[in-house]
Amino acid sequence: MDNYEKGVAEQEEGGEGTAVERAFEWQRVPPLREQLTARALAVSFLLSVMFSVIVMKLNLTTGIIPSLNVAAGLLGFFFVKLWTKALQRAGLLRTPFTRQENTVIQASVTAASGLAFSGGFGSYLFGMSSVIAKQATKLNDSRNNIKDPNLGWMIGFMFVVSFLGLFTLVPLRKIMIIDYKLIYPSGTATAYLINSFHTPQGEKLAGEQVGTLCKSFAGSFLWGFFQWFYTAGKDCGFRAFPTFGLKAYENRFYFDFSATYVGVGMICPHIVFTAVALILGDGLYNFLKVLRRTTSSISAVLKGLPISDDERAPKNLAISFDDERRTEVFVRDRIPPWVAYGCYVVIATLSISTVPLIFPPLKWYHILVAHVFAPVAAFCNAYGFGLTDWSLVSTYGKLAIFVFGAWAGADHGGVLAGLAACGLMMIVVATASDLMQNFKTGYLTLASPRSMFASHVIGTAMGCVIAPCVFWLFYKAFDDIGISGSQYPAPNAPIYRDMAILGIDGFSSLPKHCLSLFYLFFALAIAINLAKDVSPNRIARFIPIPMAMAIPFYIGASFAIDMCIGSVILYVWTKMNKGKASAFGPAVASGLICGDGMWGVPQGVLALAQVNPPMCMKFVHGE
């Protein structure tokens, strides 16, 4: 994706020769009401449902979630363009479609679909259920350690927790975006794409990309529909096709014809697929690595701060046209700090009083302590995320599992308390980081900070309803959800529950030799990461990621084969035509992911209506 990376670099350099804002100098910056429009919110809702279904399906299959920011921006542009062209032909168009409105759509969709991941429907929240408890390392199924999913309490929990993260870092937005100049690579890349869509040349390319995405989407959706006809029983259909023979299939090594993971392979680097001790070791290593980089960066910034206005003056003389214009818009529509602080206190008080009603083992003082430390964790994660594009949300959640699970104790529902505290921490930290990334996107597209904040609030509200409803559809439609070896094994849920049990019961709950193997693979994960960091780039790019190496231990190698095929397709395409591969590769990949993901909706509806596939295609030994 050289063109995209070049554009990102140009935006960050901010030199006069590459001033992006010169192309938009003749355009006025639309007021808030023209950025936060009814059509933008309508498109945001449709895309939020689509992406929530996709994220949920990925959550419940492998737990690997690719970045969907680019697809959200592209599809938002496409749908509103269709809307405005139809109105223009009818002579009813009053407000043109702007890049600021496009950014609002992207921010709202990101906020809503983000809750499908941080809501824990494939990890900590589903790990509370009796289905996962029966598969845990040690059966810990006392009544106060289990809470089966229910639509009412899931939506309630989302509402009383999700909005906290929105007010955590709002007072620091100027410091992090303008003073510290954090990059937020994904947010910057999305802004570059949105800016390019709204130039004459960019609009033409965007139209071609959308056409490619639609073809890919249709093919993927129809392929999912075709496969459904052959899945009338267990282990039936193309997803159980013994590509490399029955023996390999029994060891879960086969190609399952998943368009989703072929698409993911086209988006993710090759090191992902060539890659509970590996996960923990890799997570801890990267946590310490990002923490060290964050600390040293903050220290360098603080040491470089001017002591007087005289020291700052020469630097201001050299400010680029882009930075000057963006900063002017960004600081003009400020959000008063007292609003953020006041709302945080009010929502935290509401959370402290209501969450114990949902999870009785988690007491009010546990939640109070969590709310005190959540802003600190949110700042650390948002800062590290801005530097590295690596979010450590799940790591903070896992730390909360151990701390609050042990605090509650084994006899007082420590497993449930730890998992609930994990959810509280993950949602707050993830929401704060996503908002700061969207502030960066808004900064680069001249979107009003107030419109970005409002769109994030609206997106969060939509996500609080959409994400639980989508999960509920999967949960009710498929009887084997969460069962190891099924179509939707939810591989992360048993991991989170096992960590909660380990946190309260200690090492005595583990099987024989388990701890020795844990130490071995923990050290191996750190060693692999160290080797990757100290090796030259030409070697490091072939060293696998331990986190990805660990996933096939839980779900088999089928998804890795899918991703490998996707990566090979992109590699060959790049060798044949690098320009087209860079421009249209992400569109094809997004279409494959979206089409296969959206097939999950009619598939779930058919299952709820008790409409079964007509055939079963199955392979057995010939003896």
C-alpha cells in the first residue's frame, strides 16, 4: 500500500510543498449542523449493523479482528454519494457531501462496531456463561461464578460503562494531538483516504474502488449462501472439506473455504499467520515495550517544553499551512473540561450503583477503585496507541481479572468479579483510545471536535444496543456456539475464564506439568519478540508473532491456511501490477470480509425460523 503510506507521510511532514489543505482552501468549513446530518446518522446506523455482524462473527470464530476503519470511510462515502446524486437528479439537493460529514460517519461506525469487540461477546462476557464454564480447566460452576447471557442485562451493562471512556481523555485532546503530535497511524491513514475521496481525482478512484468492493462483496455473500445448502448436519459442507486428507482434517489442518479469512490474509501482514503462555508472554512483552516507549517519549517531550513564550516563538514562525489551518479549527470548537469531569463523575456514580446489581460479586468499592485507575490506563493506552498503532486494551483487562478476582476471593464469586472488572476496564480504555484516534482523523480533515465527540456519543449509544442484539442473534440461532470444534467456538472465552480461575485459585488448579510448559512457552514468546526487535528488517519480517502462533492451539490451522492464501493472492497481484494491487487490494479484501460476514444475518434468521439446509456433504474413511 505504497500510495497510502506515501500520503500518510506527506500529511505528517506538513511541509508547504505538500500542503493538503491548499486543495480545499476555497471550501468553507461547514458548521456543526452540516457535519452531523440526518443522512450521516442514517448511513452510520446501517454500517454499524453491518460491521457489528462482521466483528461478532470474527469474535466467535478466531478472535482476530482486522482494522475496518478504511472500509467504514469508503462505504460511508459510497452510500452518501448515492443519496446525494439521487437528490441532485431530483433537484432536491441542498447540502453537498463534505469530507467532514464523511469523517463523522467513520467515527460513528468505529464507535459502534468497537463495542462488538470490547463488549467481550467472544471473550470475558461469554466466558461468564455455563457453556464456557463446563469447558474450563477446572470446573468452577458455582452459582455466583456463572452468569448466562441475557439481552436485558447486556444492554444495561453496556450503557452504564461505555460512556465513561468518552469523558476520560477529552480534556487532554489538545495536548495529545497538537502538543505531543501523536501520529495515530490508522487514524491518519483514514484521514488521508477521506481527503483523497473528496478531490476530483480521488472521487473517480473511490468510485472504482467501491465498484470493486461491491463485486467482491456480492461474490463472497453468494458463496456463503451456496455453502449453506450443504450444511444439514454436523461436520458437513465446505467448511469441513478434508483438503489435505482425512488424517490432516482430524488434526484440524485443512482449507475451510472461508472468504472472510482469505480477505483478512490480504489485509494482515504475512507474519500474522506464520506466527495461554505464548499469549501472555507476547502480551506482557509488548505491554512493557510500549510502556517503555511511552515513558521515554513523554520524558523527551517534557524536557523539550519551552520555559517561556520567547522560546516557542521561532517554532511558530515555521509552522506549515496545513498545521496552522487544522489547529485553528481544532482549538476553536473546544469542549469545556468541567463538562468532561462532571459527566465522568455522574456516570461513574451511576455505574457504581448499578453494576453490582448486574454482577453481585463485584462490590461498589471494587468499581470505585477501577474508576480511579481507568483514566490512567486509558491515557497510557491512548498514548502508546498514538505512537505504535498497537492497542493494549486486552492486556489491561487481563490485569483487572487477576487483581479484582483475587480481591473478591474464590468463595465470593471471584471468577465472575474478575471477568466483570475486565469488561469495565476494557470498555473504558478502548472507548477512550478510539475517541482520541478519531480526534486525530477529525483534526486532519477539519472536522469539528464537537461533531467528532457527538458522533462518537451517538455511535456508542447505537453500539450499546446493536452489539448485544447481534450477539443474541448468534446465541439463539446456533446451538453449538462456544463449543470447541464447532462453527463458532469463541476461542478467547475459555482463555479468559481460565485466567480468572487461575487468579483466584492459584497454580494448584492446573494439571500436572502445566506450569512447566507455561514457563517454557512464556520464555519462548519473550525470546521470539526479542529476536524480532534486534534483527535487521530483512530478517525480522520473517519472524512470526507469538500471539498468532498461539491461536491455532485452540482452533486449529484452518484459518491460517485461509489467510495464507489471501496473502499469496495479494503478493502475486503486487508482483503483476503494484499500482492496482495497492489501490484495489484493500477493496477486494474488505468486500470478501463484509460479504461473508453479512451472510451471517440471513443464516441466523433462517436458523431461528427453523429452516434447515437441504443437504449434507460429508467425507468419511473408506474402510
